[in-house]
Amino acid sequence: MGTTALLLTPFWVVQGLRHGKYFSNLGQRLGFSFPSLSKLQPNRPGAIWVHAVSVGEALSSITLARRLKEAYPDRPLVVSTTTITGQALARERMPFADAVVYFPLDWTFCVRQAMRAVKPAMVIILETEIWPNFLREARRSEIPVIFVSARISDRSLARYQKYFRVFGVFLRPFLRRALSCASSFLMQSETDAARIRALGAPADRVWVSGNWKYDQELPASTPLAEWLEAEARRLGRSPIIVAGSVVATEEPLALIAFGTLQGEHRNAFLVLAPRKPERFDAAAEFVEESHRKYIRRSQLPIAGSAQAGVSPNGDTAIPKDVTVLLLDSIGELASLYRLADGAFVGGSLVPSGGHNILEPAAFGKIPVFGPSMENFAEMAARFVAAGAAIQVESPEDAGVAWIELLREPGRMKQMGETARNLVEGSRGATNRAMAEISKYMPVGRDGK
């Protein structure tokens, strides 16, 4: 894996130059500088280290992270991410964490530096980030590593199978040794459990615990959500469509879906939320090309979600000719689903694998998504089969689906209630994870 990291160095350089990535956090990625750790006591008990790659994992880890801090209050809670957006969200939504850092590059010297700085008693990795050098160093230091809510998507499985066909004689034993360094694998489903065992994980360490995304807390209301709700009511702007986690080249498709709806609902209003900050400007260009007026969230004199409780500026209003709010912020999308009359889950109308449908579903909103849901295949199939979500083949179909739901409010209400009940009835993965974690938590000064 050290060779892989070396080969990827040109990619990191190019991405850093293009988007300002990596260089701003290079010291931490190399294991040299962790400013947020400096406030921790040098003789403290070993930390609980929770790693969440990006925004999705960071959001789904909030409940578990809070439970860990409550159960083991004397142990520092350190949260790491790989992406800049994940870092920003973790800092905002997990103020109870003692430190938020960047995960080290998987080079031995970087990992060892990070281990010495964090001083973990245990490492908990969201989903399935397999870093061989990190796992080996944790095993060498007798630090238990637990994978939670882990999964192997169809795309990841196909990638492994492709590599196995070419490098199987070397890769299989290498991966088996890396996976044997972990203490436990809590997988989302039986399918995921079978796949991780096939990759080489010890069978007696693999368990099915469910998907803890179902355990996500409903987000608190934000000043932005309160303002939008009041403005929509004042101006009669409805229905409100929230297109969340929209990925590159999918922005115009979301606009086409919205345009189809506008054919019947002239006062419709769209919240367009790109998945990544580097897409904000590109999304704005697509809105302009569609000949629609829009406002950026960043241009509104409304306090950010990190300043909950600050009232919106009473002078702020949506101009009558504006039909799109471009959500160029991080951490405010989930709270807006509560206002949605229609919800589109992005990454699904292009071959990107889809995103989490539970955020709108938890509010009783019907997730509408495209054909590419490989990353959430089991969840998507379950909701569609229960009549709690709608899968479409094209953006026009998404617009038609919203029109039909709005024509049948009784059906719309029933589907929304089914979606909410599916979420509520599937909770419990966090409790199972806590029980497994407690088996490996070393006895420290806090008595835990």
C-alpha cells in the first residue's frame, strides 16, 4: 500500500493545485502537525479514534460518537476525516469531540506519527476504509480496530475481482494479512458479511449488525430552514423540491426534472444542493444556462447553521422571479428536507452509485432517485418494494413522479408515513456497535 500511496502522489499534487486540497492539511496527513490535539493532557487515557471518510460517514457517525463520549467521558474522543468537507461537517456537528483531525496518508512513518499524536486506545472505522499500513501498525501496537456499519458495494466488489484476476497471487494474501489485523467487522448485511469474508477477513470476526445510518438523529432546524419556510409561505412558493447531494454533470438533469414539474406548478421552488464545494460555481453556470433566476445561500444575510438560534434578517426576501436556491454551504441540507414536497437524492441519474435516502425518509418525505444506486442497493430496493420511494430512469420521469404525487395527496401521505416507519423500525445498529466496542475497550483510569 505504501507503493500505491507513492504512485498516487501526482494525483494529490494535481488535485491540490486545482482545488486547494491536501496542501492545507498536508502537515496532518503526513503526521507532523495536529493543532487540535495540543490542548489534550499528555498523561491522558488512551483516546477513542473514530474515522469517517467524508460527509456521509461523518453524518452517520454523530449518534455513535456522542454515545461513545457519554459512555467513556474520561477518554478523549478524536474524530478524523479524509476530505475537507467531511472535516468541516465534523467540526460543526460534533462539538463534543475533543479533537477533529485529518487521517494520515497510509505510509508507515505517517501512520506512526499519527498514532503517537492521537494515542488511541481503540480505532473505529466507518464503513470499509481498508488501509493496510494503518491496520498493521495498530496491530503491532495492540490497538483494537473495529469496522462498523461496513459494506462492500457492487462497484467495490467488481474492482477487487478485477484486481484479483491480474494480481490475485499477490493481492489475496496481502489483503488477507491486512484484514486479519482488525479485531471485528460489523457489516451492514449478510451480503456484505459474505463479501468481506471472501476478501480474506477472518470469519469468526465478521458479524451482521445492520446499517446505523438508520440511527441518524433528525437534524435540528436551522436559521436557513426557518427563513425559507416563512418566505415560501409568505409568497405562496410551492411545491418545494430539494435536490440533495447532486454530483458532477447531474446538475442539469436535476434542473430538467424541476422543469417538468414547473409545467404544472408555476410557483414551484427548487433547492439545488451540490455534493461537493468545487461544484458550486459549475452548478451556478448550469442554472444560468437554464435561463432561471437563482440566489446563492452564501449571499443571504442569514446566520449559518453553526449559529443556531440567531434569527434571520427580516429584510431578506426571495425575489419573485427567483426559482432556485443554490445551497453553496455544508451541513444545512438535511434540515431542509423537512420542508420538501419532493425530494431527489443525487448521484443516481449518472453512474455515481447514489447517496443516502434516509435523510428525507426520516422526515416522512418520499425519496426519488435514478437508476444508479449501487452504493445503497439493498436499502433502495427495500424502500421501493415497500412503496416508500420511487426509482426513475430519467429526469423527466422524476418530474412526472412529483406531479402524480401532488395530484394524489392521500397516496403521498401514505408513502411518506411508510418511509418514516421503515426508518424508525430499522434502528438499533448503534446499540449493537456499542456492545461490540465494549468488549475491546481497554480498562483505563476512568474504569471503563
